[in-house]
Amino acid sequence: MKVQHRQVSVIAPARLHMGFIDLSGALGRHFGSIGMALNEISTRLTLSAADALQVYGSVAGRAEKCAQALCNTLQVPETVAITIHSAIPEHIGLGSGTQLSLAIGSALNAYYDLGLSVREIAQLTDRGARSGIGIGVFEQGGLVVDGGRGEATTTPPMIVHMDVPEHWRFILAFDDRGQGLHGKQEVAAFKELPPFPQQEAARLCYLLLMQGLPALAEQDIVGFGDVVTQLQRSVGEHFASVQGGVFTSPEVAQAMAWLERQGAVAIGQTSWGPTGFCAVEGADKAEALLMQLQRNFSEVPHLSFAVASARNSSANVSVV
């Protein structure tokens, strides 16, 4: 195996998971989900030659385990150094694990000229067990909808990919005290959930296909946001018994309720939270609301807020 490249850099975007579509699986396919890529939060790493595997930067321990497992599976030498320049915060609903795994896998793939697709890397790293949103935004960016899992599914197929208007902004609310369910807790939570009504799954599918996606195509943020809010409320109520409410964090819920009263739309929680999100039209409006939020919730020290935009392009893998 001939190594042709000295260095590979990867930028893997964070994602908002806007909700599952069918938790009933009544027609034989489970889950299905909608989400989008973000510009301002990402995992960035560089891979280069070394005498032995070396990993530097944040989440180095997790990255080293991932790199070791991949090198072993791919049967390539561990003679690389990986520097994590920035990492998506772990277990707060932004897709940190999937993006780190895909970033490392893509870096090794490019460095050793393996010719693997993103989906093949996802399979090797056991990503996409339920949602395919993280894989979709790495592949394409923008807003994506996956088709869930059937009997023969390896990774959930992307059935929709659309650009998000560049002037739309997303306000994020973070609760620094805790993390959303993940790992074994997440698996156990899904087992504890009651059956999801088939009629509700059908309603959400119809809303998304005949209202939400057409509204996005026409840059109608109110119409799109209304569908996301309905989907979030429905799925959040279903998950309430295992996550403590529609929102994992009561304080995030209060902030999102305040934002909704100010005209924000697409009110929800990404994945298991505790991060909340909403959408507004225009950077100026987003920044004004951000300043008001910071004043109004200044006495809640564990809350913080940020403004993000959609990333309408795939992860970046560059070779030098």
C-alpha cells in the first residue's frame, strides 16, 4: 500500500436532529428522520504521517479508540498522527459521535487511498443505527430526510436533500449542566417507550411531505417552522416519559417558549437534548433576540445561547 499524501484535513459539520417521523414501524420501516447541517459548530481534524498512532487535542481518548478500531478493520498501519483542532460538544444533541467517526474514517480513507464511500465508513463505525441524519449531512449538507430502517437496511437511505435559505438563522439554547441520553441509556429508553400511534405517524408524514418540505422550497419559514414545531411536540410528548418532559431541560424549555412568543418558529430540541433550537428570518433579528435572551436569562448561569446558520455543503475532506 503506497501512501501518496502527506496530510489530510477534515471539517465535519454539527447537525440539528429535528425529529423522527415514524416510531411505530407499522408499515415495516422504523424511524425516518429530518435534520440539517450547521456552519458554526464542527469537528475539525488533521491527519499526517507519524512513527506510531498519536492523537492530540480535545476528545483525544475517544478519537484514538476510533482510529485504532478503524486501522485494525481496514488493515492499514497505525503510523499516523491525528490532531483534533475543534470538536462538536459531546452528547448534547449535535451529532458529535457520528461526525468524529466519519471524520476519522474519511481522513484514513483519503490518506491511504482506500476508495471507500461515506456510507461504507458509516457501516464500519456502526453509525446510523436509528437515524441517518448525521451521515446525510456529512455527505451532502443542507436539510435531509432519511427513509428509516427496513429489514435489509444497512444505513438509512437519504430520500430528501434540500438547501436551507442562507438568510435563515437558528438560535440554539444550551444547558451546560447535563447531557442527553446516549449509549446504553438511549437503547434502554427506546425499549421503554410505549407504542407510537400509526395514525400520528401518518399525520407527521403527510405534514412533512405536503406542507413542511414545500414551504422550505418556497422559503416560507413560518410554514416550514409550523411543521417542525408540530413534529417536535408530537415526538417530544412521546419521549417525555424517559427524558423528563418534552424538553430534557426545563430552563431550555422556558427559553424556547419565550422565543416562540417573540415570533421564532421551528421550536424544538435536537435529538435527546438538552440543546433547544428555533428558527428566525435574518441575521439582524437573530442577533437582537440573542441579546435579549442573554439579558432575560442572565440569572440562569448554566444556560447559554448561540446563533447558527445552515451549511448547504458536505463535509470537507482536503488532501495536501
